[in-house]
Amino acid sequence: MIVTIAFLILFALLLLRTPIAAATGLVGIGGLAVYQGIGPALSQIGIIATETVLTYEFAVIPLFILMGAFISRSGIAEELYRACHALVGHRRGGLAVATVVACGGFGAVCGSSLATAATMSRVAYPPMKKYGYSDALASGSIAAGGTLGILIPPSIALVFYGILTETDIGQLFIAGLLPGVVGILLYAAAVVAVTTLDRKAGPAAERMPLRDRLKALRDVWATGLLFVIVMGGIYGGFFSPTESAGIGAVGALLITAARGRASLAMVRDALTDAAHTTVALIAILIGAFLFANLINVASVPQALVAWIGAMDVPPLVVILAIIGVYLVLGCVLESMSMMLLTVPVFYPLVASLGYDLIWFGIVVVVVTEISLITPPIGLNVFVLRAVLPDVRLASVFRGVMPFITADVVRLALILFVPWLSLALPQLMR
């Protein structure tokens, strides 16, 4: 009963737009005070804050955020889009496919879905409108493509999941590669389907001369090199995820400087943005741990395991029920809130059923991706709306529907073909 009341108060606070860090922290402390007393409950704030900030693994978050801050100012997004445009832009729907692929590439070195959506909307939307693309397809491909940044490593969402579940972050990163590639292919298939049903939705652009195409492809070498160094170093065992984040941040700064875009003002702005984001995420993580402590003290995971055992249902039914909860919550909660609230409750149950927690992490992140573009609260959609005020919100939501269908197909593949997310981690082991 106490935990039920705590969840109701928490959802009420979130609906009242209370910051998630404050909401989870206050409810967690209040619940712990009921169980343990106000003194021990308040002492948890200092203990958890100290352990969180001083943990070596946590350093991966600000470093990857700093890497993304440099990347977003380096001009890489424009180069990736030009390269993809050179390859497929001359085909029907080609610019939308180029947008999806460029979003995947930019997300791979940026690590943020919202930053990917905001950046690519400025880069990709004007060319698509120039060639007569519909608002729905143009905006939908950007909003959906932006979600790839939450899965393709480095991913802040996977870092959070790894910290919450004490799962190896390097293996989580590697596990996200194949599902990320499958996501790009299915999004491209969604574009083909849309333009086949409505040929006017995505007209073909003119074919670039061979010389220009080769130049556009040559310009993206630095992006590929940075990704190979960061992920190859982890996969090859040369350095840890935290060390790779530091190398990635330095590499991103060097790439920005090589393009003539580095200045003291740029570095100051990037450091300031990274600091603001890091502090916000620290507060969110501390609040999540306080709430998770309440869940553990109340023995909620153990009660769930006992309840499921008494029901005697197949494990797959339990997983489908958990996914159903995520899909419902994704309609009313933003993605990070949903993840931090549910993972501490669900992961002990999933582990007790014999499922691999790395596989479950990919499932959670893919479902969270869907929530980023699901009405009525799709953060990527609202980011796009803020950057492109002339595009109607209804057009964006209509445009993302084919991509949501593609995400459901990908989720089914991950569920029924675990090899997609476990093959590379098994090689890494």
C-alpha cells in the first residue's frame, strides 16, 4: 500500500511538471522515512550523491556529453548528410533515406537523440522541402531518425541502464550495434513504402556528378575514424568505456579544430553546455537511486517474482506485459523518466526469469525509442516543432507513423531473435 501511494504521488508530481529529479527524490525520501525513520532517510541523500558522483564508471557520462557537444559544432552533420545525399538522393525518397542514415551516423558520434533531431532538422529539412517533399515525410524521417541516437553507441540511455543494473557498459554498447543497423534498414524500408504509396511524397533529386559524390564520401573519413577508435578500442579491450569517452572527447575537439571551427568561445560554450547537461543528469540519477532504494526496501521486486511465480505464466508473457507497460507509459511520460522509474522494478524480475540483462537493456532502449515519437508526448517531435515552427504538429505525428511500425517490427525481431543483440557481446566475452 505504501509503495502504491508512492507511485501515485510520483505520477501526480510528474503530471504537474515537477522536475523528475525532485519528484523521484522527494517520493523516495518520504517512503524511506516511513520504513526507516526520517534520520536514516535523509542520510541516504549524502551517501547516494557521494557514491554516484565519485564512481569511476559515472565519468563516462560527462565525457560522452562533452564529445557530443564538440561534434554538434564540428559540421559533421552536414558532411554526413551530403555523403548520404550523394549516394541515394537521386532516387525517389532518397533524401529521406539519406536523412535516416545521416541521423544514425551522427547519433553514433553524438549519443543524444534530441541533439540529433535538432541538428538534422536544420541540415536535412531545407533540401527536402526544396525538392518538394511532403511535410509529413520530411519531418517524420528526421524525428524518427533522431531516435537512433539513443541506441547506437555511445548511448547515454545505455550508460544509465548499465549503472542502474550494474551491467557492463561496454557490452551494452556493442549489443546496440546490430539492432541500430537493423533500425536504419527498417526506417529506409518505411520511406520506400511511403513513397511507393504516394509518389509525390518524396520526389527524386538530381544525380550528383561522380566527382562531387567521391568528394562528399571522402569528407566523412574523420567521423568513421572517430567511431572506430571509440568503439574499436572498447571492443578490442584496449581501454574501458570511460577511457574511450575521454579519447572520443579529445578526438571530437581535434576534428572540430581541423575543420577550422574551434575557438575559445566555441570551447567555452561546449564546456558550459556539457556541464549543464551533466549536472541535470546527476540530479536525475540521484533521485532515481533514492526511489530505487524505496523499491528495494519495500521488497517490490521479490513480491513481483513471487506473484508471477504463483500465476504460472510463460516467461515470454511476462516480457510482453512489461513491454505493454512501457508502451502505455511512453504515451504520458518522457523517455528518461520512464526508464529510471521502471528499470529498478523490472530488472530483478527479468533476471529471475533467466533472461540476459544485456538483451533486456536493448529491449528497454528500443521501447524508449518508440516513446520519443509516440503521441501525445514525443520529445523528438516537440524538438522538431521548436526548430521548425512552420510545420504543423499533426503533420509530424502523421509522418512518424510508418517509422513507429518499423520500430515495432524491429522490437519483434529483438524479442524472438535474441542473437541480434547478444552475438557481439558474446564475441566480446
